[in-house]
Amino acid sequence: MSFVKKYIGDKKAEVVLFSSTAIALYGYDQGMMSLINTNYDYLNTMGIAEEDPLVGVIVSVYYLGCAVGAVLASYLGDARGRKPSIFACLAVTALGNLLMFIAGLGFSRGALVLMFAGRIVMGLGVGGIDAVIPVYSSELNEEGGRGKALAQEFQSNIFGLNMAFAINLAVTNSLGKTNQWAWRIPIIAMQIYPVLLLSFIYRLPESPRWWIFHDHDEDAHVSLVEIYGKDAASSKLDELKQAASEESAQSIGYTDMILPSGQQFHETMVTVMGQVNQALTGYGAVSVYGPQIFELLGFDVSTAEYLTQGNYISYFFLMTFAWLLIDRVGRRFLMVTGAFGIAVCFVILTVLGGLAMNSKELGIPNMAVSVPGSIALYVATGFFGIGWLSQVWLIPTEIFPSTSRAQGSAISVVIWGLANFAVTLLTPIGFNNLNYWIFLVFAVTNLFAGWWTWAYSPETGGRSFEDNQQFFADSKEHNTWLVTRVNDGEYRHLPRGKGGDGVEGERQPLLAVDGA
């Protein structure tokens, strides 16, 4: 009952719970497709072979939908409000999921086309959610706890991944890979997320910042009363109005963000490269094609599937370190350390993968290389979760002003969608042609991701929007994007002596969860 009381009636906690559940949608899809891709009835219904490139295309077109959905949801979120945008995205997600479920149900002609349509439509919805939820959440969280709040939400993303794969594994073992319900049940089970969220969204407040930027001060006051109570609402309103008047002096459009001559091109490139580098870690592919990786290490199909589930469970619990550390040591430190840690693990996997594929010729027992290979993959997954999963979604919300925060988040999702489209499309081709050498490819791309982040990505934690904007202003003055050369490398780390506790001014809490 204490749990129920905490999350029902406390608007701060309700927003965190809602956002976490919405983010779980993203993880559910990755876990859902892992075993569907190897279901014989699914492949037969779609009219494709297991090693057909269309298997990867079906997975990857979802990310194209995400890219388009992010832009549309961003526009709707700015024009009509964060809540209406989230509502529309959830409805579209439910529709796309339903189209996937009925593809080939009682008919075979047109099944592949309907599956493609469902993947794209669902991508529109999930991409929009991924664009708007981080903005909504960050606008309602204190600056000293932004990282922790979003990392906790993305831990629920891994819960969605685990839930989907567990359902997949259970029905596959119960019904077999030749039964159509072994792949349809995991798809339709996803409906629990949009249906539950659609029935709950009416309880949440609209972002007070959004109300103020649209000259609805009374509505902003109502939202603040819901969050803080009557006593504190007026003072919070004054603070937000002052911040809004300072930020609204700048009219910012997409051209100011994506053109090299634009005033926020530098911020946009930090956002873009964050998502590109996250894709280069290879973990979009690991999440979708986990069982195939364990098979490559020498395990049989059934064992590979259970080891994949174990990897996802480990992933979930290791994410706890992400929200414990992100506001204490900073986003940048975790990202750089994570990239280099993953690179080392992939080098080890390259060696072990080669030994596993040639174990008979070399006279090496399978378990002698398969077990340490699995440990290396588990460790690499932990490095990714702690270092990369939430950071690239958090940084755009910390460097763009309210007038362009939704656009910045949309650009982030667009790049995420395009980058993961390429990675998930090419990965099965890489598995079929490169075998274990694909691990070496990912080792090299992780080294690049770590180097770029160290060189060009500033530490945004523990700082206000104004402080983070100062970095970009100073970089222009110093005529360099290198973090080490701007203000004597001040932005290489968290503000000295501040830890992750935040700072004053515009950095006052917008929403903090008591006891979080």
C-alpha cells in the first residue's frame, strides 16, 4: 500500500512512473523482434528465408518511422502541448502494433506489406514518444537530478526489453517455432503499454514551461499547484516567467540548428554525434540479434536464447549504477569510459569468436571459449547501459533553450532512427559475411565514439542551461570545439565542488521526486 500511496496522488511520482512506462515501449520492440526473426511460421508467412536481407529490412524500417515521428511529435508538442503530443503518439503506436499482429492472420497475400506498414506506423508513435518524453520529463525535474531521473526511466526501457524477450521465450518453448501464435502473442502483448498509458495520461499536469511560453500563465499556475501545492506555486511561477522572458528573446528554427551558419549548429552537432556514436557502439544490433551472437560463440539455439535473457536481466540490474553515478561523476566520464570498455570487450570477443568457429580444428573445447565470450558480452552490455543508454537522450534537454528544446530532442531521435536503421539493416548481413570479425568492426567504432566524446562533448551535468550555453559561446570566442581548449578545459568535468547537486538561479527544481 505504501508503494501505491507514493505513486498515486503524488504528481511528481506519477510523472516519473508514466515517463518510465512510456520509455519501456522502446525496449519492448527490441526484445520482441529478437525471437520473432527466427520463428519459422513468421518467416513462412512473410515469404522470406532466415538469411534473407528482408529480415533486417523489416526490423530497420521501424527506425525510419521513428525518425519521421520525432519531427511530427516535436511540432505537435510545441504547438499543442506535451500531453496532446504524447497522447497522439501512444494511439499511433497501438495502431501500428495492431497492424503487425494481423499481418497474415487468416490470409497470406499482402502479409509482408502489412507487416512493413505496421512497423513504420508503430515507429511513428514510438519515435514521437522518444522525442517528447525526455523533454516533458526534463522540464519537470530539478537540474541536480535530471540525469538520475532519466537514467531511472531508461532502466524501465530495459524492463520492457526483458519483458518482451521473456514472453517470446515462454511462448516459443511452449508452442514451438512453427506455431504462428509464438510470434503473434509477443506482438499483441505490447498493447498493454499504450492502453495503460492512454487511460492514465489525463491525471498528469501539462508542462508549466509550455503553458508560460504560450502565454497561459493561469494554466501554468494550475499545473504548479498540482505539483507543489498553493504555497509554493506563485514563487515558482515567477521564476519560470523570468526564465521564459530571457529565453523567448531568441527565436530559433530548424535552420538555426542544422545549417553551419546557424546560431545553434554547434549544439546540434553535439546532439547528432551523441546519437551517431551510440549507434556505433553496436548495441542496437546486440539488443535485436542477441541470440545470433551467442550462437556465433558456439552455443546451440536453445542455450543461446536463455543466455540472451540472462544478458538482458544483467543489463537491467547494472543500469542501477547508471542512475547512481550519472549525476556524481558526470555524463562525459561515463560515456568515454563506456566506449573504451566496450571496445576492449569486442576485441576479446573477436578472438574468442574466431576460436569458437575453429574449435574443432584447433582441438579446443567449446566451453573453453564460449563461457569467457559470454562473460565479455555481459560486461560489454553493462558498459553500454551505464555509459551510453540514457546520456545521449539527456544532453539535448540540457543544452537547448525551451524555445528549441523539442526541436533539439526531435533531431536527436531522427539521427537515432537513421543510425539504428543502418546498423540493424547491416548487422545481419555482417553476421552472414563477416562472422566473428564483426566484433572487431564494433571495437573500432567504439574507439571512435570514445575519442569523439572526449574531444568534443562537454560535461553538461550539474550546470544550468545558461552555464551550458556559456560553453558554446566561449567555444566561438576561442574558435574551437575542442573541450580541452575552452576555458582551460573547465567543461571536461562536473563543476568543481558541486558534485551532482545542481546550482542556483534558473536551475531551481521544476519537479523533484521526494526520496528519489
